[in-house]
Amino acid sequence: MRSTTPNDVHAIADAVILDVREPHELVQARIEGTIDIPLGDLVERVAEVPGDTTVFVLCHAGGRSAQAAQYLEAQGIDAVNIDGGIIAWYRAGLPVTLGGAS
């Protein structure tokens, strides 16, 4: 499984980010424009994940997204884990919407 940093993902124009956190986590902090599928729903909703581009997978700290990236790779999807999750994204000073979903 490949991993990358939040800064590297943010530098990619039109990066596809899959957020596998739960809805209550998205309300607290989110990145605009992500595909939001909780890890527990990923198997039944995998068809919603683009298969024709690299998908960068995000969670709170990196554990669930690593599991999701491994699963997606097994399905033939080019998936890359975002190290440190949204915590690292926020600490890097990258754009995050806090306190509510759009």
C-alpha cells in the first residue's frame, strides 16, 4: 500500500479524496469536495469510488484509511493512503471546514 502526505495531495490539482470517516466526524471537520463513504459502508458502496484515477484515502489519523486503501487496491482501484489523516491535514495548515458540513 502506498502512502503520501497531506501537502503532496493538496498540491495535486483535482485530486480525488475519499473520506472514510463517520458522518458525526465530518460535521466536526471536513475537506470540501471529498467523496464521503464511511469505512463500514465501503464494501457495499465501492461502485461510487472512481476506478479511472488515483484515489487518495483519508480518515481521522490514518488507520481506517489504510484499511480502505488496501481494500480498494484489492478491487483494482489505484488507492493511496493519506498519512496522519485529517489531523495531519489540519496541522499542515491546509484548508478545512470546521464545525459543519456544506
